Amino acid sequence: MAMKKSPTEIAKEYLASLRRSASGEASTTEYLEFWSDEIEYILPGLWPMAGRYSKAEHIEIVAPMMESNVEGDRVGEPDTGLYGYEFIEEGNKVCVLARSRGRDHRNLLYMNTFCLWMEFNDDGKLVRYLDEADFSSSWQAFWGVQLQ
Amino acid sequence: MEYPADKRGGEMEPKEVVTEFISRCDAGLAGREGGDPYALLAEGIELRIQGHTILAGDYVGREIIEKVLVGGLATRVAKARIELDSLIGDGAKVASLLRITGETIDGKVYNPKDDPGGCLFTVNEDQISQIRLFLDNTMVETVLYGRQYVAPELGEEA
């Protein structure tokens, strides 16, 4: 069975869902409706949130860390979140470049550039998802660490 | 320096060009015969490394990529591999997941978890005209350049 929507269409809907979660228009976990139960979620690198997670591990480990360190009481600002600007797709995969807007641990404006790699099953749910950005700046911005 | 181009009049699919380029890079890093990777780069190639590390920024032209980026990295890197995890193409645009691993001259392992990273290419007439590379910046800072992330002293942030 083929996907009913293209990977790009689903990715755009997913980013809109992430923005609703980040801006407080929806629950902070609404975006998980796009995840299959078999997803491999990859956050590369050596920073506190880095790892490879199942959906259950994301809910247990990553989501609370995001809510406390990344979102915190800053959830609720309009227009916060990820905005895709380039989509390269083939088959059931899409690579998305996106810019983000948020606030750091001092409530200062924070932005980053993301490369998202998404693979979907026939139901249009994410089965492999690489979430990559300049996590060196994220680590400093959200945890307050300094680079020496 | 002369860079012989592998011009074949648009005979190769963009994904083939990228696959061949990665293969040549990996062979070159391993000291194997694999063809000249620079020959697959357009003369005015634009390479951007995302982020805010010392490696981040724009490298325009094959000479700057070879002398500044690759030559600079060679002073820190003892061995490295570049392997293709996944590849998708949409016309001239190609997106890939690469597994870049290696070891520094002082024995630090780069990318010990074998994480994939994104790299986007634009290919025109069998040559790569644009590369956008997402290196893991926490690894670049700590493993390649020996820096550390430290908690601020109490009161330092005020």
C-alpha cells in the first residue's frame, strides 16, 4: 500500500504540529501522532540529549528533558518552532532543511538550522527520524554551559 | 594546480555522481586507488559547513577545499572514513546521510556511535556544484579541537 500523501506533505504537516506544540496551541506531545511505534529517533552527537531512542524512550527520556531544558516556561510564545524551507524527497523519504525560532535559558531569542531526515511507513508514520542541528549552540543556549 | 574533470556530458545521474564522490573520498582517506574526488567538483564549487565551529562557513572553489579544509583537517586527523548510509535524489538535488568516523592524531575517536549526519548536494552536468554538510558540532569541538563544555561558575551568568 502506497502512502496517501507525499513525504514532503507529511513533513510540512509534522512541522506545523511541532509549532503548535512549541507555541502552546496544542499539547506538548501532539507531534507524536506522526511517529510509528517502531520509530528510531536519532539525535546525534555528544550533548545531553544525544542518543537513539524508541518512541517509548523518547516519551520517557527526551520529551521531559525538552520540556524542562528546551521549552520550559517559554512554551506559549506565538510562532515558536521549526520552519522548513527546502525539501528533497524520493520514495518514502524526505530530507528537510529548516530554521528554528525559540528562546534560550535566559529567555533570549535563539535560532538554529536543522537537517531532518524522515522515513515513513506505508501509513505515513515516521519509522526513522534524524534530528540534526548545531547542538553545540543548543547545549550552550539551553543548559547554560560554556565552551572552553 | 590542475584538476582534471570527469566531464561525460551529463551521462551520470546526480545520485551516481554523489555516490562516486563519496566512494572516491573514502578511498582517498584510506590510501586506496579510487579516482580523484576533486575531479567530480565543479570549478566554482560552494561547500558550506553548518554551525559555529572553526570548521563552519563557506569554502568556495576546489583549491580552498583542498588547501584550507582538507589540508587543515589533515593536521588533526590521523585516519577517517566516509560511508554512505542513505541517498535520495530529486532532480539536481541529492540528499544523503553520511557516516563520518575517524581518529585524531592524539588518539581521540570521532563519532564513536557511528551516527549518521546530513549532507546535501547539487549536481550539474556530472559535477557537484554545491555541498551543504552538517557535521556534529559537539564532536568537532571536543574531539577534533579538545575543547570542553563546562558549567558556569555560580553568579557568572548574572
